[in-house]
Amino acid sequence: MEDIKTYDIAIIGAGPAGLTAGLYAARAGLKPVIFERLSPGGQLAQTEHLENYPGYNANTSGFDLSMIIADQAFSFGASVISEEVTSVEDMGAVKVIRTPFGTYWAKSVVIATGARPKKLGLPLEEELTGKGVSYCATCDGNFFRGKDVAVIGGGDTAAADAIYLSRICRKVYLVHRRDTLRATPIYHDRLREIENLEFVWDSVVTSLVETDGRISGVQVANLKTSEQRELPVSAIFIAVGMAPNSENFASLVPLSPQGYVMTGDGTSTATPGVFVAGDVRTTPLRQVVTAVADGALAAQAAAEYLDELADIEAETL
């Protein structure tokens, strides 16, 4: 391996977990590299305002915080490779990281690939994505300023999306399959005070209505009464949960039935030298604050692993 550059830590994903892992690893004097196929930030970069991250108020955007963390990590020596990791092979003391453009080597790996929005699985959903179907209200909401839109979901993301869209859209329908939201209670009173918001309780979207290649409405069905209704909207914003980005690591680490990377008490996986941080792992809470904590813990665990590895190598010389 003397002729091959081997990184101390390969961090897969540049969301808050991956960036923090890179920051802590670099500050520890290690050689971390962060793989990210898109720009840094992950889901955080798409967050309009931060209200529950300590030290930041509602005037701080997720994008701004993402850039701050990225600048910190890179200023201490973390490097970035703008490629998507398609697989990681465990070769014992060395892990082989493959992308569509090359092969890389690292002594340890931190999986921090996060999660992606779940889809409704309806006909036309793929074809109309970007044409009225969206999974990011803060990214696409401004395209529908002054129009009628619908938000699908009942958690924190759906509630925050509905609040944001109510400020720029004429009317917002909030469609949820139950008669109460799963969102944090603080959102409930805010939503009830919005005059241009209509709750569509106990209902699911059954089909998308398309006109001239764009969304023109959605059909919804009430689960209790079976009543059918069409909502005339120019866009729908889907916020029905997340799915972990773990498919490329199924042969490397154990996954839960839901696809999350399984861990014990900390960020270590069952594969020596492979760690996990952020939304992609099994955890009771998925927030920015837990992601950055995971990143710090994963970097520390990787550093301890590298020390143990160095001791073993020294004993064999």
C-alpha cells in the first residue's frame, strides 16, 4: 500500500454529521476526506429557519449554518471529493471506497449519508416532480407564490412547510391521514392561527391531477367516510417521512428492517473501523443537534480505533 494514498478517515456525506466528523478529525491531526456528490449541508442546507438549534434563532438559515460548519472543517485541513460513493469494501485494516470515477483507500470510514424524503408512490409522481410535485417547500415554494398549494403530512416538517407556504401562497391545504398532527405541540397553535390554511383531516392523496404536463389538483379520500374530494392546487409539497440513504452499504454493515445502519450504544457498527453518524443510523431522535453530536462521537471513535490499529501494526514489526 506504500504507493497508494490512504486517508485516515473517509467520511461519506457532507451534512451536519459528516462535516462535524471532518472538523473533529482534522482538529485531532488526522487526514480526513469527505465524499459528497452535491454541495455541503444535506437537508440542513434546505432548512429555512432554525428554531431548536442552541445558540441560533429564527433568523438563521440552515444554509448559513451549513457553510459555517463546512468552512470550519476545511480550514482545519479536511478535504473534499465531489463524488458519490457507490460501495465500500472491508479489507480489514484498509477500507476500499469506490465511486463512479475512482477508487480510494482509508483506514476507517464514517457513514453520514443522511436520509431522503419518502414518496407517496402514486402514478405520475415521478413525471410531475419539478412540475408541481416537490419534497422541499423552502426550495420550490417561491415558484408558487400567490397560488393554492397542498402540504401532505403531519409531522414537524409538514407543519413548518405549511407555515412557510402560508406566507407566500394564497391558500394552503394541510392533508393528514389522522385527525391530529404528529408535529411538536408548539406548531399546533401557530397553524390554527393561519387564516389561509385549511386542514384536511383523516385523508390521503389517492391520485394526482395533471393538466398540460403540470399539477392542477389532487384527489383525496377521507379514510373514515370514504368521501372523495379534489383539491385544486398548483403544487403539492410531500412531507411524509424519510428513508435512509444506506442501500450502498448493505453488504458492509447490518441494517435495520427500515434500512437504518444499526449501532450499539455509540456510533460504532458491527464492522471494525466503520462508524455511522446522523439520520442514516438507528437513533430515537433525528435533529441537527443530534447529527453534529454523532459526527463528533464518530470522529472520536475512529481516532481511538486508529490508535489501536497503530499499536497492533507496531507489535507485528
